[in-house]
Amino acid sequence: MGDQESFETWNMAKAYLQRIDSLLTHCAFCHYHDMGSQWYKTLLNLYKEIYPKMTAEEKKECDVKLDLLRNAKNSLQPKKGINSKLYIDVELYLRSLLEKKGLLTPKGDDPTKAYRN
């Protein structure tokens, strides 16, 4: 049973990292193509993935950033386009949390801990 539990835990970790990778890739795509609405939804999904690993202070800070972005997004005129800086601020904050939690690159000096496909 122990080997099966270990395998399932590893599978879930791999799936979790793949979801995060997919969301980060989609953020880059949305930024490149000025797809504000999709970028916003992708950032919210990324936030939901990271949320269980965040401290109360990190959640509060992220909520403030997301509220600023949401308010700016809702007040935009269709012809004005998106304010990339607000999106980038939220994305960089989420990316920094991922790095801090060891979800972007492995911690320590051991390269064998790097994620492999």
C-alpha cells in the first residue's frame, strides 16, 4: 500500500505542476495577444491553484491586487485596450509566490530534484 500511496502522491504533484505550467503559459499568450479578459480569468485560476499554499498575509495582499485589477478591468472602455501594468503586477506577484513556495524551480542545490517529464 505504501508504494501505491507514494505513486499517487507523485502523480498528483506532477499534475499540479503541469496545471501551473499550463496557466503560466496561457498568461504569456494572453499578454502577447492583448486578451485582457482571458488573462484575467487565467490569473484567477492561477490564484486558486496557489491559494491553499498562501499565508493569510499573502492572500490579503493578492486580494488587494486582484481587486485593483478587477476594478480597472470593469471600468475600461472597449476602445482603450487593457492596462498591461496591472495584469503584470498580479502575475509577477503570483509568480514570486510560486518561486517562494518552491513551485517554479527546485529548492536547494540538488539538480535531481528538478521536475522531469
